[in-house]
Amino acid sequence: MILTEVKALVIRTTDLSESDRLIRLYSDKLGVLSAYANNSRSLKSRYMAAAQLFCYGNYVLYRKGDKYWVREVELENNFFGLRSSISKTALASYFCDVLSEAGTTDPDVSLLRLILNSLYALEHDLAPEHKIKAAFEMRCAASLGFMPDLSGCSECGQDEGELYLDVLGGVCTCRDCREYAASVRQEGTVITEGEEARRPILILSPGVRAALRYVMECPIERIFSFRVSDEDEVALAVSAEQYLLHHLGRGFDTLKFYKQVSD
């Protein structure tokens, strides 16, 4: 029997029986892993409070073969306030699903800090939900290695006005360079129209671009300390969401549910 101690957040739970539960953890030392929490559904269990979604603490696990079991838990935060509203619960669940999908057994402490800060901000209303969501999504994409270059046009260096972000390529072009490229394509020398149609493009205003650059580059404890104009709020939310989902290559039921209950 091998004992391992990790700081971890419960990002998914699966009930196995009337008393047992399988919990999925995002940990500081082992990345994403699953562990059996026996008798955790019993009211008398010492694990009950720490085997629920959004619980964070110090988990002592024992391993046998390739499986883990919870041996001891010292709970630090259960983010109970997230359960005060359906929209908060849904958004927090979406954050957890993203890490469950994107996380690996290679630990990334920056992602653990990101989701903990996001859950705390959401629980305590430190920023509007749409702002927390956009910051989480874009910083998550950057931490996963998908950071785009938003400094200016990749062709001419223009850094003013609207820029067009090639989501898959991670680079921007200005209107003039984009129009020039389109004229070249019409001559059949660069890229086919079918290939171009499949490449998602985001139009970024200066305000949205500044906000996205900020959340990708700022200290994690300052990630929600940015301002965006009312007219840019919707564009920011759409841009961050689409950028992350395109790179993950999938959608999430928890995100769909969040949109239903937050409208």
C-alpha cells in the first residue's frame, strides 16, 4: 500500500452504491485522478463532507495497483455559497468539467489556482458571472498552451482598431491584410474557399483585445481586476468561450444548462 498526500479539488462525483462514491480530483501533485471514497454517502461517514463537488482540501490517498482510495481528508473549503443559486452551481460545474476534460496526470498548479480563485470570486460575488467566466476560459486556454498572439497584426504589425483573430492559428490580422489575402485567394494561389470557411474567426475590438491580453498575462490574484465597456461585454464573453471550446474540440452540457438558467 502506497500513501500519497495531495491538495485537491473535487471536480466530479459518481455514486457507485448506496454508500460508496467515486470522486474525480484535480490535484497539485498528480493532476487529474479518480479515487474511491468508501462509505462517503453515509451520514455517519467522516468522508461525507469532503467527497462532494467543489470540496477542496488535503487528501491522503492510498494506492493499490492503478487505483486510489481516500484514506484521510482535511477539508479546507467546500465553497458552500456556490449552492445559493442555480446559475452559480451551473457555472462552477462547467469550470470543473473543463478541467476534467482538459486536465492530465501531469500536474499544473496554475490551473488549480485558477479554478480556486474563480470559485471563490463566484461564491463571494467579487465580479459579475460573465466576467468571471470569460477570465477563466481565456486564462485556461493560455495555461493549456493555446495562448494567441494579440499584440497586433501578424502581417504588418498594425495594433490599432479591430483585428481578426484566427482561432486555430492563434494570430491576428488587420482589415487591410485580411482583404489583401482574400484578393490573393480569388486568384487561387493561397487557400481554397472551403478551407477558409472551416477556420473560425473572431473580430476583436481594441477593448476586448486589451481585456483578453490582461487576463492571460496578469498575476492570477488580479485576474478579475479589469474593466470592459458595456458594448464590449457580450463580445468578450463570446470570444473567450468560443476560443476555449474550439481548442478543446467539444461543448459541455453544464455550459448549456448555465446559459438556460442565467438568461
